[in-house]
Amino acid sequence: MDPIICGWDTAKLLIFSDNVFDPLIYYSHLGPLLVAFVVGIFVFLTNRKDLINRILLSIVLFFCIWIFFDLVLWATEKNEFTMFFWSAMIFFDLLIYSTALYFIHVFIKQRDLSFFQKVLISLPFIPLIFFSFTRYNIEFFDFTNCDRDALEGILWSYTYAIEILYTVFIFIEIFFGFLKARKENKLKRLLVVSSGVLLFLIAFSWGNIAGNWTDDWTVGQYGLFGFPIFVGFLTYAIVKFKAFDIKLLGVQALIVSLILLIGSQFFFIKTTINFILTGITFALAVGFGWFLIQSVKQEVRRKEELQKISDSLAVTNERLKELDNVKSEFISIASHQLRTPLTAIKGYVSLLLEGSYGKVPMPIQDVLNKVYTINNRLVQLVENLLNVSRIEAGRIQYNFERIQLEPLVSEIVDTFVLTAKKKNLTLTLNLPNYVLPKLTIDPNKIKEVVSNLIDNSLKYTKEGSVSVSVEASNGIARVVISDTGIGISRDDKVKLFEKFIRTKETTSMFVSGSGLGLYIGKSFMEAHGGKIRVESEGVGKGSQFIVELPFVNPNVKAGVSGQFSMLGR
Amino acid sequence: MVKILFVEDDFFIVEIYKKKFEASGFEVFNAPSGKAALREALAQRFDVVLLDLVIPEMSGMEVLRELRTNPEYPKELKIVVFSNLSSTEDRAECLRLGASGFVSKTEFSPSEVVSELNRFLRQWSEQEKNFTRQEKSPAEPAKIGKRILFIEDEAVFVEMFSKRLRDEGYEVVTKHEGISGLNEALKSDFDMIISDVVMPGMDGREIINRLKEIEEKKYTPIFVLSALLEDEHLKSLVASGLVNRSFLKTYITPSELVYAVNDFFKEKKKPKIEESK
């Protein structure tokens, strides 16, 4: 086997030459090598401390070395190189199998091998150390032709036997792994990873088996394409189950292959100008590639951080909602418990007043009447509290009717004339000089909202006036209640419509008041597709409450007359 | 129709209340001064005088004294003081002079005044019934001849509502929880069952569903008395027609329950008579 006879030229970097029996060898070797290398490094970098990632990287590195050795022995023109690399390959052949076993064990058991197991798995290497460079490895090398024919010795048969044994172990590990993995998610993951490992080993050994048996090394080369399959499976498993960013992987793979591709151009360049041009391109690709990877990495990190923050926010929000529910539930239970004594007081006082227990003198009747009245007020308060929990549970019922707004408002204002008069306040009602269209509203709910607003205005206005106007524009009817009262500060305006909120000014004027009226009003108006809002120049400058009702209630389908009674039930 | 003499000089206020009262089926006459009030009270028969204390010509207090001391005015005329004045001395003086009740102008909205007056009217008619019944005592109340089963776990309600039903003349059997309530309902015949909803042992809904499955018990009218009317199950129960009427406990007095029971039996009788004809 003489380079001159065989027409061999000098191999660049030991591996690039025309000496190979088939150019296919570069695709079958370098392609998988590239993919494996990038993925291995990437997976390793996602978590350097993770044992499984380290093992995967080892497999990838052993595989890369193996590939390199294999290329050398096909491409080199020097016989001693062929001999050396062929002999050395036996180590990495076995290393790949043993690390594959290690990998699958750690993956399934989720823990490292014990020291004893590690020793056991390493024992088969001892003969290799002693006999690698003896005739037991490569028994015979045919120097008479240019086919690089070698007769592999007993050491190779031994190695293949050990490899078969390891493969059997891998099967056993996988089998028990399936028995243990009951959960759907884990099972799927195991299936993906184990079939990846097995496919790889089959593809890997295919080269040797097919090469040895058929002497057709071309067919054997296809086996190496199995490695990307294995890596692909692993990547899928990681992406699917470990949630890392595929974008980053894609960019890194692209950049690295681009750089390698440009780099490989150096071996084919013949002119200096091309060399310089390629050099510049290479440098630019490396530079921009690095920046691109950095920026994508940063983006991914930022996204992950955002995700973490929003996750914790979601948890906090969930907790707050829970607390709110607990509180409303408490109110509901407490109010329910309150109802029993209230009912008893109401009932017994009424029986006493009606003389069921004998004649009651007038002065005592008068007192009992007061008790009855005050008790009824308490009943109303409890009902309001229950209303809040009902609103929160979405159990408020609405009876929508098509009615005229103006008479409803003037009726409400009528009920406050006396209160206003007593406080020496002017209460005025301004109705529009045109007729508003009929609105689809629940009159009782609107009454409650508007009454509450007028009542508030009268309560919190010491002198001056309260005016109620009905107006309409742009398909929206408005009831505006303006007063010259205590006004509302900017801070309070924001939270005024939340439950149990009372402004500092109101608490200093009246101790009573639950702070529920506006909250209830707000949710009633929302059910009408309307709004309730407040305007005030500030404390002491009066306030203006505006109730807005759309002409067409979006919560009730127009033209369906049955709808109203249906909702009413 | 109940006739009211409304003694009030502020025309504005008169308008508001007149509207309210008339909408509720009262007949209202206005007297703008004390003298006019006394004149009207002689000329017509009124059921109630709604008396403002601050009026022209005479004070309300003087009108009250005249109405109560002059034998020309009917004794059974009820006088409700309708005023802002609420000092203890004023109230005591009015009571001494013979006022039948007070309604504070500022404390109540016009519609609440109407319901207050309605409550007073009911109270007075009940008082009358009770006194005549008690005068006859120790004789038992007149029997109506209807048996009612009352199932309720709260002892205080059992006592309160069943006392009122018995006073009315109903025979009442009380049970304190669901299971014995159902057993009682199965054992003997009742003209009506009044039941609570949330109870230990057996739920009111369950009792109703069981009874409706039995042919002989199916047509026994059922009233439901509950503390939670917004409860979805109860709603569906009422909607399904299994229950004849339902009441929210906090909104009902014993007498109001009795009226509802009375009305129900009265209503039931009518079509039956027509059928027999």
C-alpha cells in the first residue's frame, strides 16, 4: 500500500483528502458530528451541574473523537496513521456503549451509579489497555492493495461481545423503567429517550456489522446518520419536558454550522484573494454570530425572568382572590346567623304590639314600635351585606323592563323632598324638554342606586343645594346628582366604588354607614351595561355623581320580549 | 277602604303623601289647619287621623286633646302623630292625651310612611281580636278545624310562629328536625305543612321531594319558611311548583304568616264551592 501507487495525496488536518473511497463519508461523518456537538454543548450549558447533561456531553465527545478517528483512517495517506487510529478506535467504541448504559441508568433511576457499579462497568476496559497495540487488536493489515483491508483481531470480538452485553443491560433498564413509570408524562419521556438511545446504538453498530460482513463500507456509513436521530429524540425530550428555549438552540446551531461551513472553505481555496475574502467573511460571521447568540440569549433570559415574575404574580393574585372569597363567605355565614335573632326580635315585638300576650300600655307600645323600627333597619343592613356576597357569587337577579326613566327619577326625588327641607337644602329636579326613549332597566335596582346617591348628597351637604338632572346624548341617558357638599379628594375618587370604603370626610361627619352603597351601585350599573362615576374638584368643593345608562342595554337582547320575564325569574 | 284625615298645612308635602297613600288604596282628605281638622272629623267618619303637630290656628296637641275629650268624636278614631317633633316630653304628652302612635317625618320616606301606617292598622285590628279572645279566656280560641304540621329546628321560631297559628285557631303539631317531621307527615293527615329548609337530620327539600312521591301526600299544601331564599335549590323548588308559597324569615312576622295561611285556605275554598255547584 503505497501512496504513490494508490494515487493518494496528502490529507489536510489528517481528514480532508480525495483518498476516501466515497465522498459520502464526509456527509455521514461531519453532519452528525456537527449536530451532535452543538446539541451536546447546548444541553450541557443549560445546566452544567446536571449529571445527565454531563453524561450526554461525554457521549457526544466520545462520538466526535470516534468520528474523527474513523475519518483519519479513511483519508490519511500514511499507513502508520491508519494503523494507529484504527487500533485506538476500539476504546471509544466501547466507551460509547458504556456511557450509553450509564446515561440510560441515570435517566431512569434519577441517581448516579454506585462506586461499585462504576468499577464493574469499567472492568471490561482492562484488556483493551493491555492489548490495544498488540496483534490481538488489528491482527492483519493488507498492504498489497489500496483498499485498507484489515483483519480485526480477537480483541474486537471481545469488545463486540461486551457491547452486546451492555445493550442487553440497556434493554433491561428500559424494561424496568417502563414498569416503574406509570405516569403518562414520564412514560412518554422515557419512550422518547430510550428509543433514541436504542436507535443510536443500532445505527452505530450497523457500520461495523455491515462493513465486516459485506465488505461494502458505503452501506455502513449510513448508520452514522442514526446519531442525529438520537440527538433529535433527546432534544425533543428536553424541549418538551424541560421547557428551554428552542429559539436559542436553533440560532446557536445555525451560527456554528455557518461558521464551520465558511471555515471549511479554507481547505479548497487556491488563490490569496479568495483566502482574504473568506477570512473576512469568516471573521464577520464569527463576530455577528456571537452578537446574535448573545442577544437571543439575553432575550430568552429576560423572557424567563418575566415568566417567573408573572408566575409569582399569578400565585399572589390567586391567593388574594381566595382571601376575598373567604371574606365574602364569612360575611354570608355571619349574616345568615344574624338573621335568626333578627327574625325572632321582629316576630316577638310584633306579637307583643298586637296584644298576643295581653294588653300593652301605650307608652310601652311606643317603645316597642321604636324597637321594631330600629330592628328593621338592622335587617336592611344585613340584607345589604348579603347582597355584597350575592353580587360576588353572581347570584343577583335582574328584572329588566322597558320603562321611561324620567318619571322613575322624579318619583325618587319626591321621596327626598322632606329630608332636604328639614336640612334647609334646595333639592331641584331638572328633566329634559324632550322625551327620552324607553330604557331596558331593572327599575328597583336603578331606584336603589339613584336613591343612594341622592341620600349621600343630602347627608354630606351642610348647606347649599342638591340638584338631580336627567339628560341624554350619544345614545346614553344620564342621571347627574350634583351637590355643594364635602367633595371628594383625588385619592378617594379612585377607590370610592370599592366595597367597605368610606372617605375620611364622611367618617368624621357620620359614624354609621357601611361603605357598601357605591360598590353595590357600581355592580348594578355594570349589569345594565352602564357606568357610575364621580367628579369633584376636591375636598369641600362639592361633588357630582353621574349614572350612565345606554339606550340599548347590551346585556339584554333587543326585540326578544320573552327575554325580560326570563331574566326576571 | 281606609279613610285618612291628613292634617298638614304644607301643600307640597300634602301632594307627595296624598299620591303615595292613594296609590296604596287609601282615601285621603286634607285639613290645612286645626280648626278645619276638627270640622272634617265631625262631618265625616275617618279611620285614621294623621296629625302634624305644627299647624296654623291651633296646635296639633290641642287638636288631639279636643278629639279625645269631646265625646262628639268617635272613640275608636285612631290618631297617629306625624311630625318632626320627637322629644321624649312631647311623645309622653301625646300618649297621655291619647295618641295611637307616632310616625317620624324625617325618619321615613313617603313609601315607608305608608307601610308604617299599614303596620299600625294591622296591629290595631290584631289588638282588638286578641282582646276579645282574651276576655273570653280561659276559653280556648275558636277552632278553625285545620291541622298544620310545623317543622323547624330553631326552638324560638317554633314557639313564636306556632303560638300565633294556635291563637288564630289552627291545630299545630311541631317537630324540631327533618326526620321526625317527615315521619309525622307520613303518619297522620295534615291540611298544610310549613317547613324550614336548612335543618339537621333531613333537609326541607328532601322532605318535600319524598312527600311529593307519595300519592296520598302529594296534594298537601306546603309553605316554606327559609332564612336563605336566594339559595338555588330552593328557587328551583319554588319554580317547579312543589311548594305553594315561600317566605324569607327576616321579612315576615308571625301575623303575616297567619294571614298568608288564611288567604290560602280561603282561595282554596272558592273553586271547590264552584265545582260542587
